[in-house]
Amino acid sequence: MRIIIDGDACPKGVRTICEETAVSYKIPLLMVADTSHDLEGDDDCEVIRVDQGRDASDYKIAGMAEPQDIIITHDYGLAALVLEKVTAVLSPSGFVYSTANIDELLYQRFLNQKQRQAGHAAKIKKRTPEDDAVFKRMLMTFVAPVKLIQE
């Protein structure tokens, strides 16, 4: 099992939660981002750099994803690519992507893109400590049972 983070838009609190979980459960943690992002790896998190380009990080993650992995991403397109390959795909808000909801999410993304092209910008809600708590709880629902089975 590995936790793989789409680092192109990952909130700092989510990375911290993933690092703490990875250390506690002895799980490799990888963050994939293109070279335009100033991210540094450390002993707890390996940063994998890819060239700049539309969806370059997404394709790298999709190519390296394995069945036991947990993927963390905001990107519905990446979620759709890896959904049936991995244990779980979570958003940084703790939302679990599934085959039951991905088509609707992709359609909503399309509609939102049309709205932006028409000049209507949506306001992004500021992240709260409650968001971090929900994310951590959802991450643990996938990490804890798998680690018990592996032991």
C-alpha cells in the first residue's frame, strides 16, 4: 500500500495528515507534481517531479497506480482514470470517488467549465479544521483495515 498525492493542488493540512498517517502505519507516501510547484520532499514524503504540461502529473499517477494504493486528488479526470485500479480515491475534503458518482462529477465539471467560459466564477470556500478532520477520518477508513490484513 502507498498513499499517492496529486501535489498540483494539495492543501498543506492534507499533506501533513498524510505524512502523519504514513509514518504511523509505515506506508510509503508519494507526492507527484509538475516542476512549476515548489514542493520539497523529506524522509516522510517522496516528491516525484514531472514536466510542466496539462495533466502531466495525472498521467504519471495513473501510470504508477497499483491495486493497494490510495490516491488523493481534487481532479475528477484523474479520479476517473485510476478509480478501478486502486483501493480508494479521495478528495482533500474526504469525499470518496466511486463508480457510482464519477460520471455525475465529470458532467458537473463540464458544466462548471462552461460557466467559467461565460464569465461566471464560483467562489472557493476556505478550508477549515473540520475539513481536515473529515479527510483524516475517511483516509483512516481505508488505511487501518488494509494494514491489519497485511500484518
